[in-house]
Amino acid sequence: MPTIKEQKEIDFYKAKLAEEAEVLQNCQKQHRVKSCMLCKEVIGCATRKSYVNAVYQSMNKGKGGGFEF
């Protein structure tokens, strides 16, 4: 069972991921695509990079190394 501090960290990463997912989905709607891969701005997209980083952070709860793609 996680400690209170660990649970707060888990909740932080879940909230950050949900926030980034909403931003990404709004961006996809704005560009009228269902996937970032269909967007002409996918290469170098700060929104997508931020979302991917949030996914990675939610997976390792901030305890891992960097993530490059």
C-alpha cells in the first residue's frame, strides 16, 4: 500500500496526464485530425512532446531517466 506521500505523487502524475491529454485532444480537434500522425505539424510539435513526456512521467512516477523519441 502506498504511503500518503506516494499517493499524492501518483495523484499528481495522473492529474498531469489527464491535463495533457485534454490539451492534445483539443489540438487534434483544432487541426481536424483524429491522430497526431495525420497532422502536418507532428514533427517538432510541442503539444505532442508534452503529452508524451506526461505519459512517460505517469509510468515511472518521476523516478526514471529521460525519454527521447
